[in-house]
Amino acid sequence: MDIAIASILEATGLGVFIYYLFRGLSAKINSLESVVTAQKQTIEVMDKRIEETEKVGGIYKNLLADLPADIDNYKTIISKTKDEVILELKTQKKESEEKLQEAKKVIQSSGDPQEEINLHLSILKNLLSEPTVSREHHKKEYDLKSISEFCDRSLETAVSKIVKSKTIDQFFHSLNIDVTITNDESVVKVIFSEKREMPSGEAIESAMANYSIDGWHVFANNKAWINEVRLSELKDEFSAIKTIT
């Protein structure tokens, strides 16, 4: 009887040992599986990063490979643009010189007293010179020059009217231009819309517009819309052109 009890106790103890042994092994296996899963995910992330890094490296490699050709293309574009700008400036200078000479001939052959002719020539020279009172340092000519030539007017005619006018309002009146002072820019959109019509519905024959930092004007046919800032700028221009040194 004692031997049987001892055998049962030994078997029970061995079973408990084996249970805890398997339980421990199961826990370790689960832990290893978690580690393996985590490492697998880490490896996948690293693979993606390596792939992305290789793509970025490939992009930089291509950029570096294409850089010499891109630089050559850039130099070519800059060279062509510079040549075009130089040619355009030369053409503008030539045209201005031709207009100056033509206007000079007309003024000098007017039969007016020499003092009057000299005054007209001085105004003409000022009108065609580079602005010194402009609020825009990059500006290469007076706005009053383009206004004077608007609708195919001649410079010598404009010069005569500048000489006779004491104010810019009188100058615009002498050119038969009806001026409206307004800060409403919607008129610009109306005039330069696809309809090509005046706000009144009249067909537009000629139109031009110009903007400065804060000022703007638009001319169409025999009418003009000018905001207050641009009017002040044009008054400065008129004063500078009228100044004889």
C-alpha cells in the first residue's frame, strides 16, 4: 500500500513538473515569436527605407549626371535672352533717335523764333530722356511719352502742346482727352475684356494701360481713367519735362 501511494505521489509530482515545464516552454516560444515578428517588421521597414534611400540616391545621381547639360542649356538660354534684350534695346534706341531727329526737323522748320525753337527742342529732349523723378527706379521712359504718342500722335505736336500748357490738366485737354480720376480698377477689366468695348459700349479703336507700385492709368480712344497716385506721378513727370536746365 505504501509503495502504491509513493508511486502515485511520484507520478503526480512528475506530471506537475512536466506541466510547468511545458508552460514555461510555451511562454518562451510565444516570447520568441513576438521577437521574431518584431524583427520581421523592423527588417521590412529597413527594406523600405533602403529602397527609398536608393530612389533618392538615384534621383541625385541623375541630377548630377544631368547637371552639366542643364548648365549648358541655362547658359545658352541666358546668352540668347541677353542677345535678344541687347537687340531690343538697340532697336528702341534707334527708333527713339529717329523720332528725335524727325521731330527736330519739324520743329526747326516751323519758322518760329530761334528762342521758341530752342525751347521746343529742350522739351523734346526731356520727353525722350530717362526719368529722374520716377518712383520706379527701373523705369526707362516717361509715361507721358507713350501718352503723347497714343493714337498715332506725333511727338512734335505733343511738345508744342506741352510748351503751351501750364498744367497736366491743360495738356490732356489740348490732346482732346477726357480724363476721369478714379480708384475703381474695374474699368481696366472692362476695356481689356474680350468684348473690346468702352464702359459706354462704344467699340475700342486704341487702348493702353500702365501700372506703377500703387498707381495706374488706362487710355482708350479719347478717354482716360487715372487713379490719384498715378495722377500725382504724371504731374511730377510733367513738371520735370517742363524744367529747362
